[in-house]
Amino acid sequence: MSSKEMTVGILGGMGPEATVDLMRRIIKATPANDDADHIRLLVDNDPKTPSRIQYLIENKGKSPAPHMVKMALGLEGGGADILVIPCNTAHMFYGEVSKAVSVPVLNILELSAEKIHRLYPDFKRVGILGSSALQITQLYAPAFAAWGVDTVFPDNDRQEALMALIRAVKANTHTKEMTDAFNLAAEDLEDQGAACLLIACTELSVIAGKLKTGLPKLDASQILAEHIVERVKG
């Protein structure tokens, strides 16, 4: 590995399994013949970051922003040249994190919207499979609107079931019946005219193989992983 190759800092723990999932994706996407060919990752896998769900959906608890800023500064101080946040909902606090450090912070929202537009320039409606916090904050809307694309979410019942699945994945208690909510939500988005689907929750990325749909489907975590490899390896 060249001494000039960038080191990637990961603000992890949101949740822990999703962080490991991103690391696996980065490793798998990296062209390597030996250990030294892989990318150096500095990971702060800190599950003590205040809950994004509680703060954004339940209107209680502390803002995760100060904790995330502290993690970012620690990773930068440790030698990270770029930072990533493997949690879609945590990008609500992207501005605070990026302002606090002098290194670039990759934005999973913008990367996902740009990737979908590049692959499917004629698509005008994307179905979002993610946390209810994304729907409440409309966090993805500006990134897609920049490409003239609308975002839609499952109806209330389907979204609530999807949210229960996300919580269960965090607790490693999800069942097949819960996983069915993934596919029912996808069907609802297709009924609403979505031309493709974006898996926009890193917990759902962990079980992405369970999603069965005839629509094109992309995964924000995979898009982030591939961009990291492209950024570092050129």
C-alpha cells in the first residue's frame, strides 16, 4: 500500500452490525491480492451515540450531533483523511459533523441520489425503504430533487411494520414474519408508482438479501462502500 493512500474514518455504532456490514462491503469491493492492498479503516464503533430514533421520531433524548462531532474529531486526529457515516438517519446531523472537521465527510444521501440518476436518468420516482425518521424529516428529498426526482414512502401501516423490523434487526430478534414487512413495503411503493427502490437504512442493508421485488433495487450502504473504494483506489 502506498504511504499516500487515504485512510477512511468510520463513525460507527449506529448500529454496530450495520458498521460491520459496511466494512465487509468495502473489503469485498476492494481489488486486492494481498492484505496490503486493502484500505486502512479507522473505526469508532460507538453504540453510545444518542438514539436518532428517539430524538427525531419520539421527540425525546439528546441530539446525537455533539457525540458524532466528538467521534469525527477523534478519527481525524487519528489520521483519517475522509470520514463516512454508515447511518442514513444520522445524516440529519451531517452539517454539524462536516463543519467541525477539516477533512471531507462523504454524504450517503447525495451519493445515492446521484448514482440512481446516473443509472436510471429517466426515473422520476424512487421508493425509500428506511426509518420513519427519513419520512418525518424528508431527509432524502433535497438530494433527489436536485435531479428532478420525487421520493415516496410506504403507507402508514407498512411503514410502521418496517420500523418494527428495523428495531428488531438492531436487537437481533427479527423473525421471518417481520421480514415479510420488507417485501410488503416494497409492493406498496411499486403500487405508488416507484420506478426503483432504495434501501436507505443500514439495518435493512444487513438483511438486503431478503428483499424480493421486480423493481430495480439499490442499497445506500453498497453505494457508499463502492464510492469509498473508488475514492481511495481511483
